[in-house]
Amino acid sequence: RRSFEFLQRLRQERGGALGDAVSAASWWDALALCEETLGPQLLQEQRIELTRLTHARLGCLLRDDGGWAKTAMEGNGSLYHTFLSACTYFRMGSSVPETEALKGFLQGLAQPGGGFLENRYSKRPGTNGTAAGVALSLRLRASGAAGRFATWAGLAEHLLPLAVQELAP
């Protein structure tokens, strides 16, 4: 109950709980955890208003490259923050906007040798970008270079040879 009360106070702060992808994803996930224990806590009207507010705030971070930026000051998408934005839409029960542009964003960051860049300025693939790219590819069933992991079977097909190689004497 105190956790839910904290979430209520947090969302009242200007630019606080729903101001960026990290905060929004965390807030909606925390709400879900509270509601698993306490049952529904928001009135339908409140949920609709919070969903609308979250859409508006995340919409300000959507960039022309198809990704979501970390902050309003950045001009390009971050794959990790795009992943968190998509998770927030999923948690709210909403569709991710501009999915075709998002798939193009994923394809543009997928690397031929494996992995995903975090953004278009990254020099090499990293853990956060790759984890976000694989998860989004699976969720969106992306095609092309990004889609090589677009199904669990495709993921297993690419990971199994690596696992066998690691286990070989």
C-alpha cells in the first residue's frame, strides 16, 4: 500500500514519474507489481489519463530515425531507450507507434558480424544495445538483418553453434 502511495506522489512531481523512458517504464512496472498484490488501484479514468500522459511524454522523445531519444535534447534514437519506451507501451496495453519506422531503426543498427549498435554514433555493438535489439526484434518480428533473431527458433539457430563451440574440449 505504501509503495502505491509513493507511486501516486511520484507521478504528481513535475516531469517526474513519466518524463522519460526509464522513469515511465519503471513507474508502470512498479504499478503492475503493486496491483498484483493489492488488486486494481487506479480508476479507469485515471488509467486512461495516465496512459494519455505517458503517450504524450514519450511521443516527444520519438525521433525521425524511428527510435526514442534518451532526453528531449538529443536528436537521434537510443536503442536502449527505444526498448524501454516499447516496454512501456506494452505494459500500458498500447500499441507501439510507428512500428515500421522502428523496424527500420533496428535494421540500421544491426551489425553484420552480430550485435546491435546503441545508436548511429556508436563504434561497436554493446550489451545494452544488443539485448534491446534482440528483444525488440523478437517482439516486433522484425525482418532483414534485425530479424535474424525474430523468432525463438531463429535465436536458437544462431546461439546453439556458439554453445556447442564453448562446450567443445
